[in-house]
Amino acid sequence: MRQIINLNYKWTFSKAATAVPAEIDNKWDFVNLPHSWNAIDGQDGGNDYFRGTAYYAKRIEKSELPVADKYFLELQGANSSADVYVDGKHLAHHDGGYSTWRVDVTDHLQVSSLLVVAVDNAPNDRVYPQMADFTFYGGLYRDVNLIAVPTSHFDLECLGGPGIKVTPVMDGNNANVEVEVFVTDSKLGQTVRYTLTDGEGNAVAETTTADTKVSFVIEDAHKWHGRKDPYLYTAKAELLENEQVLDNVSARFGCRSYEIDPNRGFILNGEEYPLRGVSRHQDRWGKGNALSHADHEEDIAYICEMGATTIRLAHYQHDQYFYDLCDEKGLVIWAEIPYISQHMATGRENTISQMKELIIQNYNHPCIVVWGLSNEITMKGEKDPDLLENHRILNDLCHEMDKTRLTTMAVVSMCPMDAEYLNIPDTVSYNHYFGWYGGETSMNGPWFDKFHKLHPNLPIGISEYGCEALNWHTSNPVQGDYTEEYQAYYHEELIKAIHQRPYLWATHVWNMYDFGADARAEGGENGQNHKGLMTFDRSYKKDSFYAYKAWLNPEPMVHLCGKRYVDRVEDVTKVTVYSNCESVELFANGISLGVQKNNGLPFFYFDVPNAGTTHLVAVAGELKDESVICKVETPNEAYRLKEKGAILNWFDVTEPEGYLSLNSKMSDIMATVRGKLILAGLFMKLKDAMKGDGAKKASGFEMTEGMMQMMGGFTLLRLTSLVGMLNVSFTKEELLDLNAKLNKIKAKD
């Protein structure tokens, strides 16, 4: 019988070693798996985290292993390339940091053997990802096991797959279930016993045969119906010889049908089932990618609390345990490979191998409905013939390997609506940040309406949207201020736009949690992307989290926004309440400020007199939430964004009333003749910088009409800080001189 021995405990580890060791080096560090060597330096900013080869070593005593004919080493995640050695002999190499892979070590294990895994996350031109807005944590960051099996066993060597493939297809209320197994070194006379059991463990079908593919019919099947009813069956296969069980495998599956309609959106089991949810990165503060099962459980619990029906698992294959949780909780999943940002002509084979692994290892999960081909891959343009061919190969591969699911891709915002590559997958979604990276929140809805009209038969969704928020606060939120209040406003506006457009087949907030992006230097806390609805350490739910909970979760709730924004200068301040109840009443020091009725969206806005200390209580039915605000004469400096290394912060800029400044939006500056002339000079400097080394740093971005439209929503100060990636820098004196010139130009009404 198959036995799985976990090898997570007590490895030695070194980043300094330069060769495979012949023996355990006691000067190395002792670590337990899962482990990442970038858990700290990959999250602190500077884009200087260690990227190279590190070594893990562990002694294997054969006497401590169960007696078996074959032994396979199983690595569930080694980022991003790895080599396996036993007693100095090289046995295997693997490219791709997010999938399971196995190595046959049977003939190489001695009485006592030294197992070494060399893991490498250094930059290269063949393994994805190489360019992306997240940290590429190195390490053995998932479980490592040794699997002991007899000579005849269910396959362990085909691309990390489970050895069993279950395909349920609905026929009315009945499910036609095909079960296929893959047997290694089978012998004449061996048979396979197949058993299907329901959610309570009762057998619903069974047969024993020498065939490796069988079919069953489950009459009046209990359907897997997302969050409403995530019912799971189990298919079990046992390899028999003379009635003795040699090996066994099993897979849970769900009986469900779905379609994606360009007008009605996602349809599950014949019922319109709106996919509204989040994207998720797998890392955590202080851990990197080295998550425990408890971490995964906590992550999915918060996502369910928010009321999400879908998760985009970006931008790579996630832990099998998390897919299992999604099956159990009924989350509908978009699964993708890390073919992201920058197409590499030398990376095609890696996209193919990672897609094969993704599909083979995850085929049985009912939660998955689409395979994602790529993310924002046209940053350098969408017309590259090699890029187009790569996508067609991947799309055909998905349909060949899995005839039950559709394909999709996440398209970068600037990609034209008439791009040829939009016609390759079955569905598409766009990553749009109107209202954060330029543009206005009001641009989102009309953009999708235009796309929908242009492509009436192509399902369109939103694969990313969001904005960053830290513990900064204001009563006058504006784009780019990184306040919790602007993030809440942004998501309120996007929820309104999405709510009015049921044709959007799926929408995914970017992101559920703040995550590590060591190259980032924004918002006053470097090394992170702060677009999460919750903080990196999962300790705080931002107000925007509750906006979605009020919209998506039917369980009655009420939430008073701005609990961290206590000190306020204005005499009358705006207070927002989120609730999915029919009405909300707000009390200030026991005095009612009125009752507001739900108008179809769960957002309630109150004007609150601000004097002294005010105790606020929001009441919705039997529920209530409380907070406190205090009147102050001058703004609390703790609430103001102070960016590390910033030459000027926004509040250092003089802004004469009615005149332009560095804090003016680009569109407002462009609306004046003198403002246009000033910006023309800046763009000349930008253009000159992109001719040399700056061209490399620009990574192929083009100043398209769409880009210009987006930039119109940037303040000029924010733009001057963002163009650092183009090798353009400004001194404090230059910025102050520029602001002085703008202060002399009257703003248009």
C-alpha cells in the first residue's frame, strides 16, 4: 500500500554555499519546511532581495522508511527552478516554482543518503515569471514528501498529477461520470476496483475491471452549486492483485454544468450566478510564500466572510490544499500560469510545461471553471507574432487536455479593443485602474459598455481593479492620496458600476490582501502593494472590505467607517455607514441624525456635527456599530502620507485658490495654454530619458492615446514620482520652481 512520509522537519540550509555538499554542514542554518529565504528581504523595499541559488540538505535513513519497491520524492513548491541530488549525484531538474513535481529516488537511496535540493530564483530568460509586480520568493515553500509504493502503482511521474482523472458531465439531472486511472508497471491479472461515494461516504456506484477507464451514471445527482451548496462526491480507485490492494488513489469531484454568456454573465447549473470576488496572492508578512494549512484556512474564511463567490488565483498555480478548500467552500476559481507582463521568445516551452502541470494537477477540482493563458502580457505591444502564436498554442493545448472548461486571459488596460489577440481565448477580462492609475472612477462603466457593444459575442469581465490604502486619513480624499477613505470611495463607485452591468462575466478586486512587491516605494511603506482589502498580516480589515461584505454577503451587518480617523478639523464631517439592512439610523451622543433607507446599494452617508468628542452609534435592525470622532483645530500629522525618500509630499506644495499647482490633475493643467507649454517641456525631458538606459527601464511602455487619457487623472506631483522607473528624476528645487510657475496660471472652472 502507498505510504506518504512527510519530510518537512529539520533541514540544513545555506545561501552562502557554492556547491552541493558531500555531508551535512553544521555551520548551515537548521530550518523546517515550508521555508522561504526572502521572507524578510522580499518585503522591505529596495528591490534588493536575494535572488540566486540556495541549498537545502537532509539525511535520509532507509531503516526509518517503510519497506517498499519504489520511492518517489515529491516537491510541492520550489521557486523557481530546482535540482535534486542524492549523495552528490544529480537526478532531476525542474523549471517552474508553483507546481508539484516528483523524482524517482529508488535506485539511489543507500542505507544512509544525503538528499540535497538546490533551489534557484535568479533572473533568467526562459522561466516565468521574470517581470511582475510581486516578489519572486525563493525557497522550498510547500511540503516535501517521500512516497513509498509497490512496483505496480498509480502513476507518480506524469507532470506531478494524481494518477486519477474524473470527468463528470451533466445530462439533465443525471451525471455521467468517467473515471480514468494511469497505472505504472501493471501486470496481467491485476484489476482496478472503482467506487463512487456521496458526501456522507455511502457508495453510489462500484465496479471491478481490468479497464483503466470506466463510466458511471449518478441518477438525480446532487449538484455542486457554488457557495449555496458545494456538494462533493469522491471517486476511489484501488489496484488489486489476487484480491490484495496494492495501491489506491482518490479524488473528490463535483457534478455541475456552467456556461459563460456574453449578456447574462456566468450561469451555474442553469441559474444566473454572478461571479463577484477577489484576486489572491499566496504570501504573508514575515513568511513570504511559506504558508501553513492554517494560513490558507484563515485566508479563505475572510474571503467567504466578505461574501465573494469567486477568486482569481493570481498569478500562478496555488497550493493544492487551497484548491481543496475552494471546492469545499464553493468558490468559483480562475486558475492561471505566470505567463505575465513580458513575453520572452525563449520562454515558450516553459509556458507549455507550466500549463500542462496546472491542468493535470488540478483537473479534478470542480471549483475551477477557466484556465488563464496570461496576464498583462502585451505591455510591450499586442502585435508580436511570436506572442500571438504562443497564445494560440496554449489555448489549443487547454482545449485538447480539458474539453470541459473554457479559457480566458487578463488584458492590460492600454490594450486596444480591436487587438487581434483578444479573439484567441473563449472569454477575456481587463485589468483597469481608472480612478487610481489615472483617469476617473466614472470611466470604468462606459469603457466596458463600449467594449460590450463592439464585441457583443465575447464575454467580458474585470480581472483587476483597485487602489492602495494605508493608515492615512482625510475628509477630502483624492486619487493618489493612499488614504483609507479614498479606497473606500473608489470601491463604492466601482461597486455601483458593476452592479448596473450584469453582463460582466466575472469581477475580481485587486487584491484581497496586501502583498510583497519589493520593488515598490509607494504609500509610505516600501516593499508592498497596498491594494488589499485587508492588511498583509491579516490583522485589519480596511473599510473597503466591509463595502463588499455589505454588498455580497446576505448575512445582516452594519459597519461604521473611519474608526481609525478620529481627529477631524471640520465643523460638519461626513460619516459613511455600510449595511445590507433595509435602513440605518445614526446617533451622535445619543441624538438621532435621521434614518436612511436602502436604495438598492448598501452605502449610507450622514453629515455629522463635529464638536468636542462625539460618540457615534449606527443602528440597523438589531445590529449596531460604534466609533468616536474628536474636533481638533489642526490636522493630525499622523494621518498624513509621508513617503519615504519623497522630495516633496503633497502637503508641502503651495496651492493658491483658483490657480494651478503640482497637486493639480494633468487634465486640468492641459486645459490651459500655459499649462500645456509647461507639460510639453516635461515630456521632452521624458522622451530624452527614454532614449538611453531609460528605454530599458521603461520596459516597452508606449505613450499611447489610452495612456494619455489615464494620465489625465494623475496629479503632476504624483507623475513626477512615478517616472523614476524611466530614469527621470527631479530635484526639490526643480519641483518648487515648477510649482511656482503653475501658481501663476489660473485654473479653468
